[in-house]
Amino acid sequence: MNEPPVIPPTATPIPAATGLGLQRPDPPLGEVESDRQPITSLVAAIEAVLREPRRVLYQLTQPHQGRLTRDLVLVTLVSSAIYGFVVGTFSGGQQLMAAPVKIAGGLLLSALICLPSLYIFSCVSGAKVRLGEVCGLFAAFLALMTILLIGFAPVAWVFSQSTASVTVMGALHLIFWFIATCFGIRLLEHGFHHHGTQGGMMRIWTLIFLLVAMQMTTALRPIVGTAPTLLPTTKQFFIAHWLEPFQQSDESSKTNAPFQAGQEK
Amino acid sequence: MIFNSLAFDLRHGGTLLRGESEEIARWLERWEGGRLWFCLAAVFAGAGLFGAALGAWRSPMQALYGGIKVPLVILLTTAGTVLSNAMMAPLLGLDIKFRQSLLVILFSHTIAAIIMGGFSPVLFFVVCNAPPVPTAASASTAGHSIVLLVEVALIAFAGVVANVRLRQLLDRLSGSPPISSRIMFAWLAANLFLGAQISWLMRPFVGSPDLPVEFLRSNAFQGNFYETVFRALMNLFHS
């Protein structure tokens, strides 16, 4: 009589799956058999980045992860150069060579600029991670981003052949780059989550990387259109550069548009 | 010998950044020269790179000066406040030795310097992309303002993280948040008071566009930071 009702035990909450569309518990890296399969070739690396990110993340924690990191960097350079070639088809001529070099080189330079701060932020966020592992994670992020860009390349090519507006093409490339970067960031956060990062500190680094990469597109302009010189002769911040087309009359063309800088990265 | 211990300690740089209080508290238990050398090297490398990146906007010579002066500001502030900080700690309830208080503050400054060093490529990139130093008096000083703003934001971030780590360490050492709060406040007050003056003496770091590049201003020792602020406030109210 008058016994308190029995409260059913609360179900143990399942740890939230982090990123990459995982809707199931995310066990520690290496616990799943497929994580432990070595990645031995470039093709396997590409496939793993897209389909088995946990496998990549686990392999990057192994003693001989340098080779995988090197493969991922190679994938990044090749993929970004391919996408750059598609970007160059908008203007043709010397841009067919210049755009791939600028995009691949600019991405690599942005990565080098942001790598030290990524290591700092990961440590400050509590991650127990070596510099080599940070390099590997960063390479995986860049590889995924650029592989996705290749996926968007046919769409970009169709538009580049059907429009003469540098502004439209710049905006389109920028949208593709943002989408690809979002997926890359999710992979990066997933990786650092397994290294023990806490809090939202890594979001600040993400913002820094985005700003550096966007400024890089302005520093290396023109990437989409053309200009008298291969590199800019004046310094400008990317926001001011991007606002130029809206401040001037809509006379942009492939040859003399103010929106000549590449916004595509 | 020094380099062996330095290499050993470099592996522990992440320990400071992560704020592993237990491990850091163990470091404080016994004096190790290698750890001191590591801190000094990290301050010179990290803050030096940051100062050089900052000065690069103006000229290569200003970059060299900045690379020397920014670490000096940190180390001179540490040296100038070490006595008062060591005395205040026991008075406020934390019984630690002189060398321990020195190391605690140096660890905090080392964290800030490592973070500044990590940001130096970003700062250098900003400097490279900032509009050049204006030559005419009427020219825009937007570049100067941008460099200054980015510099302040990055230093503020480094300072906040370093102080959060310092607070965590003091919490562990004292075992009492009220005590660590008092010590933190006292140490911060001393460091900020002296640090502001040393920074003022060591100016310029970026350099006003209309003034020449110098290691120290010719009037560096005339007046002080607080007088200048006071005069600026007076001018504001009288204008």
C-alpha cells in the first residue's frame, strides 16, 4: 500500500554519433574490424576517405602513418589541379595552366599557414595528438574536400561553357567550395573528437582557415577570369574585392570584369 | 646537455597547451634546468616569430626589431614581477617557493608565446595582404588599422588561453578556488601594470606610418604609459 511507483530505469544514452552522417554509436577507432584494414594505395585512400572515414582516421594514428598522409596530400594536389583545370576552361588560354597551379598551390599554402594554429587549437581543446597525426588529419580533410570538388566539376564545367559572367562563375565555385569544406570540416572534427577534443574551440580554427583560404583566392587573382598580369599588382582584402562587382555596373565579361579574382576555392 | 634536455622538453609542449595540471604540478616539484631553457626558447621562438610577422608590414628592419622586442617584453615583465608575485602567493594563501612561482608564471607566458608562434604564419599572411604603408599624409591608414586589429585579437586569444591554464594550475596547487582567484587577480594586476609600461617603452612594434623605423623611440623614456593615457583622457574631456 502506498508504495511509491517504481520508476523504470533510464536507458543509457547512446553517445551521439559525430558527423559523417553516422546515426549509430561511434565506437573507439580500431574497435571495428574494418578500421584495421591497411590502406595501401592511392585508390584505396580515395575510396576510404569517401566511404570509410573511420578507417582513414584509425590508420592515421598508426606508427607508419606518414605514407598515408603523403598519399592524401598527393590526392589533394591532383584533385585540386583537376578542378582548377575545369575552372580554367571558363577563360581558356593561359588560364588552363594558371588556374590549376594557383588552386593547388593556394590550397597547399593555406594549409601550411594554418597547420601550426591547428596543432595549437587541438592541444588547447584537450586533444592528445602528435604533430604527425595533425598533419594526417589535415591531409584527410583537404583530400575529402578536393575529391568532392571533382564531383562538382562537371556541373561547374557546364555552367562555365554557358555563361560569360565572371561573377556568376565565381559565386558558383564559391558555393561548391563551401559545400566541400563543410564535409571536410566534419571529417576533421570527427577525427579530433576521437583524440579527445572538448568544447567548440576548433570552430574558431575553422573560421581562421576559411578566412585564409578566401583571402588566398584574392591574393592569387585572377583565377576565374583573366587580367593583364598573372598575379595581382595591388593588395586587397577579399571582402572588398568581392563587393566590387556589386558596386560597379553590370558590364562584367570574361576579359575585363572587376570580379576577375578566383572565388572558386 | 642543454640541447638533449631541450629536445626532451619539446615533446612536452603539448602538455602545457592542454593544461595537464597534474603533470605540470609534478614539474614544479623539482627544479630542472632543461624545462627553464625550453620555456625561454619557446618564448623567444614563438613571440619572436609573432613580432617579426607584425613588423614585416612596415619593413624588414622593423620585423627584426619586432622579433627581438616582443619576447623581451614577455621576459622583462616576468623578471620584473617575479619578486612581488613570489611574495604575494604565500600572503594570499598559497605556500609555494620562489622558483615555483617563477615557473608557474613562466609556463603561462610560454603557453601564450607558443600560441602566438602558431598564429604567426596567419599574421604574416594578413600583413602580406594588407594595403602597403601609406606614403602621403592623406593616404588611407586602413592597412595599419587592420594589422593592429588582427594583432590585438590574436594576442587577446593567446592571453585568455594562457590565463585559463594558469587558473587551472593555481586551482590544483591551492586546492581552493577562492585562494587561486585572489592570487590570479594579484598576479594579473602586477603583470598588466608592468607589462603595459614595458610595451610602451619598447614601442614601436608595428610603427605609425608617419614615423621612422626605430628600435626604440627617441623619447622612449620620457613619460610613461599611464601618463599618456591620462593626458589622452584629459584631451578628450577638454576638447
